[in-house]
Amino acid sequence: MLNNKKAKVIVVKKFTLMMTIVLLVIMTACSSNTGNEGNNSLASANKGGSKEEKDTLTIAWLPNESSGDLKDTRDAIGEVIEKATGKKVEHFTTTDYIIAIEALANGSADLAYMGATAYVEAKNKNANLQPLVVNSGESGTLDDAVYYGWLAVNEKDTDQYKDGDSYSIANIQGKRFSFVSNSSTSGFKVPSNEIVATFSKQDTYKALTAEDLMEGGKNQFFSEVLYGGSHQGSAVNLLTDKADIAAFCDTCVSNYVDLKEGEANRPGAVYTVKNNAEQPFDQLADKSFRLISVTPVLNGPFVANLDQMSEEDFNAIVKAMTAEETTMNERIFLPEDSESSGLFWKTGDTHFVPVEDPWFNPIRELSK
């Protein structure tokens, strides 16, 4: 048996060893956090620590909004958030919907700008995600806060989809089809539901589901199914004759095309690629496509991860983004006659408005 003196020595040594280990863990964690500052990679975006300690906020962007020509708009939005929170903003651009969704859901990103379906998917992964704002419609309210999902075909092929004086999707079975991503609202969720609703009225396709449209081939609804990865990519699949029909949205290609014929955002309208269009349309000047179906879609939100962000920062960002100064910022809301590329356009009383989760319930209904 140990005497009291030896027992005390052993206790002291054990205590000293424990404290040394604790200090080493703390020092290693601090060193790791310091080394990650300023790194835009997905791995370093997850800086860890409590939300009160964070001095950097990372915004994830979907592929549609990650292109180089939209950098100035991304930077301008980042500057609004920096001014509101006093924290540095880093931008995490992506080439895949899933990367952006996972980054927001798992805390690698603190905020994201995404479509309604991507938001709903991310919310299913993390209940502590909360929408901040969406861009309103021309009325300045949520009543017309929509953009338009298109189904388009090459102009030379449009006679195949004629229905009297209008156009129809009745002849799309067996064709090569391009979606954006199965996490895209207007690039998959909305068009797949439209196709199912139209064709399931026929006995041959009464059991058709959205999942049946995800792959092409023999005995499938489509002969081939492609995914553009972005709305721009899906449009390029069409214009390079890789697909016969493609799903993409108006806002994501508006920087690259001009209305050639008909009424904007109406079936029958023809759009042509601009001569000076940037990548990925830079080799497609004068190529034209016609809309055969147009569907209004809820605008996508800016979303915050409340595991990562304090309520104070959340409220400060909402206040700053809905402020008049932001509304009048021409790097964020471009004038209608601007020749620059941007995400949002100042038409009517358009501005950012606060939004709550239930507003996106119509998108949830599409998945039922």
C-alpha cells in the first residue's frame, strides 16, 4: 500500500499531465482556426467554434450564380452583409447543387442563395435553416415574387411541338431531354411535375412518376436524359444539339440572350444568343430556341444556418438587405437598360423582402 506522501505525488503528476493535455488541445484548436482564415475551400469554410466567436461569414452560391460575370453582384451583396455585421464575408462558389446544399446544411457555409427546392432539401437536412429574404416582384411584394421556368426547343425543330396556333409538350416522349439538377426547382421539380400531370392522364403513362424521368434509355419515357449542372449548362445542351428539349429558367440565361420574337416569358417566344455573350455561350452566337412551355416559379431565398449565426446577425442582415440603400444599389439591382450581367433587375418596385418558411410550402407539395 502507498504511503500518503507517495500518493500525493502521484495525484499531482496525474493532474499536471491532464492539464498539459487540455492546454495542448486548446492550443491546437486555436492554431487550426487561425490557419483556416481567408481560405475559400469547402473544407476551410467550416471554421468551427461557437457562433458568437465567428468573425467570418461564408456564403455558398449555386452553380447558376457562381459564374465569373456575376462576381460583382456577389461582392456587392457581401459588402452589404459585412457592413451590417462587422464581419468578413467569404464567397464559396460551386459547380454542383449538392455541394452548396450540403455546405449550408452541415455548417460549412453560414448563408446561401438558392432556389426554393434546394432550400427545402437543405431544410430537410437541418431544421435550423431559416430564409432571410427573397427578391420581390414588380409590385414590391411577395404576391408576384416569381421567375419563369421554361421548356425550350431549338427553333428549327419547333414544328414538332405545334398545337394549332400554340405549342405543346404532347410530343416530347422518346426525345433527348436536359434537366438542370434534380435539386433544381425550375430545372427539374416543376417541369417533371408538369410532364407527369400531362401524361398520366393517358392509360399508357398512368403510373408515370417524376423518378421515371430521371434516366433515359430503352423502355424509358425519354430516350436520353442529361443534366446541365446549371441552368446555363442545360441551355447549352439544347443549343449544341445534345438534347431535343431542355428545362432552364429565364433569370439564369437573361444575361446571354435577347428576345427575338413573341412576348417574353410566353410559349412561342423565340430567344437568340447575343453576339457578345460570355461563357458558356461565347461560341453560340445567333443560336435560337423557342419556348413551348412556361411556368411561374417562386423566387429563391437567401438562407441562414442558425447553428452558425447569431440572432443579432440574422436580424442585422435582414434589415440591411431590405434597406433603401440596398434597393438603390445598381450593382445588386441592375437598371433595366444596363448592359452588365447581374442577378437582380430593378423593375417596378422590386427589392428584397423578408420571407418565412411556410411561403415555400407549394414547393413541398410538388414532392408529395
